Amino acid sequence: MLKNRKKLTFVLSIAFVLGLTVILAQFPLYYLESLLYDARFLLKPQTAPSNKIVTVALDKKSLEIYKRAPNAKEHTQLLQAISEDKPKLIISSFKPTTTTFKGDKNSFSMVFFKTSPKELSEFKSAVQSIGNVAIIMQELFSQKNIAQANIPEELSGLNVRSVPISKDEANFAQDNVSRRTLIEFENEPLFFTELALKENGLTSVDQVRGVFNFRTSRQIMTDIRKAGTYKALSFADVADRRFPKGAFTDKIVILGVDTLAEIEDYVRTPYSRDAIAMSKLEFMANMLDTLIQNHAFKKTNENINNIFTILISLLTMFAVFSLTPIQGMIFVFTSALMFTAVSVVSFSYFGLWIEMAHPLLSIFICYYFFIPYRLIRENRKSWEYQQKNRLLKQVDEMKSNFLNMMSHDLKTPLARIQGMVDVALQDKAKLNETQLRALKTINQSTEELGVFISSVLNLSRIESKEVKLHLESRDVNQIIKEVIQKYRFIANERGIEIVDELEPLFSIKMDPDLIRQVLSNLVENAIKYSPDNTKILVTTEEIDGKISIQVSDQGKGITKADQANVFQKFYRTSDAKDSTIKGSGLGLYLAKYFVELHHGKISVDSEPQQGSTFTVQLPMDQ
Ligand code: ADP
């Protein structure tokens, strides 16, 4: 029945985990995933740039030098200066229009100052004569549909290419952060893809690492470096030829804006949500370099993500069901941490993007779903325990009451029997041998019964917490002598010698009745459990401010396993139970209780067949 219930719980839990995974998979959790994606950038070591790209920025410094945006003449100068240094290609994102410095939402800033149509045509012919110049626009168009592209009049006749800069605006995380690079549009590689394939020797877009389809495009996740990795040269410096010779030789040179004046010239990155976190110029360098180095991040297969989610949910479930709450919490936390570590390392060193949002969320859901279930289960268990406990307590109380009543009621008739025996024994002469022996046996049995009854009474006093110490200043040695005296006769009858070696001691505060009971029990046991004609040694000494009393015998000894139990209520060793030696198993329990009431300790040291030594230690000051 229980087994079946366990099986059912197990099957239901697995079903829950699988169901949860399927349901969670319906929610892409883009925003959460992007946060976790970006966090990995912060932990990741930077990829070194390829050194094939140089950027030139129209920066604040240039604006200060010109005291305005550069005009067509200065743009021509810039192109010529770079061209003389033999670059591989010049890519300009400046949009040559006659309008002055003004942003355009969907394009790069227009930075030609009051340019007349004549100056503009001179600029265009300079571009054409230099040859390897591409003018790029942010508008997305394929070369085959270039006619439909919204290319301004001023650019007609030039090599105009599309370099779109995407951001998660309406799709994915919708947080306006730029993470992706479009590499193909309408089945045609985009400009940067074309360039990169030439550089890195790949033959097709399919070979680009981490490529995925999105609507009519194909894209990759850009390996963005921290802003400032690609340091741009200043427009004015380059136009005036203030740059180290060879700076552009054989390089791809990208020209762009970084004046901090227009928000449209900047993107937000995984490193920062600031609207001007990185210039589009630098972001383009990152896009192109990711492609050249073929270093985009590759998202793991959806099935692998689901397996991670299932695995981690199962682990959480195991932790909640099988471990203690603290252990469970540590386990769940550690497995989440380990999963995070695996994701971070895969991202940093293998360029693998393992989805984290679903597995982490499933930990959370599983934890909070199963914890209440476990609480209910535990509550029920503890309620059952409580019920059982109450019942046991009642039974225990009934037993105590019964023993108490019985002992009290037995005491009077017992005293009467003893009195009668004493009377009968007064006139021994009238009794024959058999009668005398019978009376002696009655006497002995009533004594044993008396001891038993007083043990039971003591026990019920202890259990009802009635025992109070009546402290008096007494010499332990004196009590020991009285006890030995009491038992000497029975010992002698069996040829057992009781020897004492008592060191003179100061009197200490104690309850003499209780201590007498303790010592009587030890001496009586030593006699009871020793063979005839042996010796018992009782010693006292003062050690470290404590009085130590030892009772050693040459009896059958106590095994190690029994030593751990002899101080328990009603415990008797199997040897003792099998023998004819009478006992209740209460003596040592009471002795321990009484010694501990005096803040003392009682212990036993014994080897089977080597005798036993019981030690009582009592503190000198109570
Ligand atoms: P009992 O009334 O049975 O003597 P105790 O509580 O005094 O009960 O002792 C518990 C058990 O410890 C005894 O039944 C016996 O088995 C064992 N025991 C106690 N003292 C000795 C001893 N000196 N030598 C061997 N066994 C002992």
C-alpha cells in the first residue's frame, strides 16, 4: 500500500516535471534570458580584435577644430589621406547631404556642412576616382532590390551598401539593446558578410558559426567587446594627415560619427543599457570582426535546453523530497550555481549559449510547488507522532500509578509478614530444622520484596519529579563503612571478602540517604554478580576537587555493549536474566539518577570474566 503510494507520487512528480518543461517551453522568456545572456558578457574574457579593422570618427575634437561639421572638401581630404595609405577598403557611414548636422532616425547622421551641389559633385567624383570606397546605409535592402531602397539622390552613382544595425526593439527582449548582426537578407549575403567571407576564407553563409533564421533574414549573436576596444582615430587628424604612416595599410577602414550629440548614433549593449553605451561606428567594427573571426555565439539546441530543464527540475524535486530542509536548500542552491557555472564557462570559452531562464525558473517553480506538499506531509507525520506520544504518556502514567498504588498497598502486609516471622523466630528452640529453614527463606524473600518495592517507589518518585535533595555535611567514608558493615554478613556467607582502602576525606554536602542507596546498590551488585570466594575492593580518594569512590569486584564482568545499557531503566544483561540471581534492573538507573542529582557522575569499566569497577564521582562543593 505504502509502496504503491510512493510509486504513484514518483510517477506524478515525473509527470509534473515533464508537463512543466512543456508548458515553460511555450513561453520564450526573452527578457529574462537576455538579462542572463548579458550577465555572461560581464563575466567573459574579452576576445582580442582581429586587427584588420581601423575606425575613424567624426568626434568632438574634430568639431572643435572645424568649429562646425566638416564640409564636402574636408570629407574629400579625409578620403584622400586614407587612400594614400593604401587601405583595403574604406567604408563610410557619413551621409552626404546639404542639410547641416541633424539626426535621422533610420540612418547615420548627416554630417556635411552647407554643401553646395557643386561641392557635392566634386566629392562624388573624388569617391569614384579613389575606387575602393563603399558608402553604407542603415536601411535594410538587398542588392537585387536596390531600386526599391530609399537611397537619397546625393548618393546615386556611388557604391551604396546596406549595413543594418539591429536592436531588440519589437522582438526578443524588447529592451532596445543591440545584440544581433544581420548577415543575410532575402537570401543574399549582406555587405559585411561578403567582406568577412573574403577575409576568413569561408565559402558560404551556412558556414558562419551560430547562424539562425529570423523572418526573411539570417542573423548571428555578435561577440561584442567592451566599448573603447576599437579606438577611433580623429576625423580632423586624419584629414590633416596627422596619423602614423601605415595605420590604414591593408586595413578595412570604417568612418562614422562619435560626437555624443545624437542618440541615433549610439546603441545600448549587453554591457550597458545607457542610450549612448557604444557608438554605432564601434558596434559596426564589432559586427564585422565577429564575422571575420567567425566568433558568433552558438545557441544550444532546444532539446538540450529541455533536457537541462528536466534534469534540474528532477534534482530539485529529489532535494525537496529526500533531504532535510537545510540540506535541500544547499543542494538546490549548489545545483543552480553549478548549472550557472557550466553556462558561464561554455559561453566564455566555447562560445556556447546555453539557455538559463527556463532551467532556473523551473528550479524556482519546482521548489515552491513541492515545498508545501512536503510541509503537508510532514505536518501529518508530526500530528501522528503527537497522538502516539500522548497515548504513550497516558499508558506510562497509568503504569506509574499502578506501581505506586501496588507498592504502597504491598508494604503493610509485607511488614506484617516480617513481624510475624520475627515473632516465630524468637523461640527457635521450639522449631525443627525444616521450619527454621522455611522461616529464614520467608525472611529473605520478604527482604528482597522490600528492596524491590522501595526501588519501584523510588522510581515513581523520580518520574513524578518528587525527589528533593536533603543536603547534610557528611563523610563519605563513614557511609561506606556502614554499607560494608551491612553487607559483610551476606558476603561472608559466600566466602566473599570486602576490603576497603579509604583515604581520609573532608565532609561534603550530600543527601546521605540517597548516597547510601547508591553505594548499597554497588556493593550489593558486586556481591550478587561475583562467584564465591572472591574479593571486593572499595576505595575512596580525592582527585581534582572531586571525591572518587570505586567498587571493584572479581565477578563475571559486563560486555562493552551491555555497559552502555546497564544504567537504563529495567535493564538486565541477558546473563543476569538467565541466572537465578534476582534483580529488577532498577538499581543502577536509580544510582545514576541520584548521583546526577548531586551533579556527580557514575561510570563502569569492565572486561568479561575480569570483574567490574564502578566509579562514582561527587563534586566537593554542592
Ligand atoms: P539488578 O537489580 O538487575 O541488579 P541493576 O540496575 O543494579 O539491576 O543492574 C543492572 C544490570 O547490570 C544487572 O542486571 C546486571 O546484569 C548488571 N550488573 C550490575 N552490576 C554488575 C556487576 N558488579 N557485575 C556484573 N554485572 C553487573
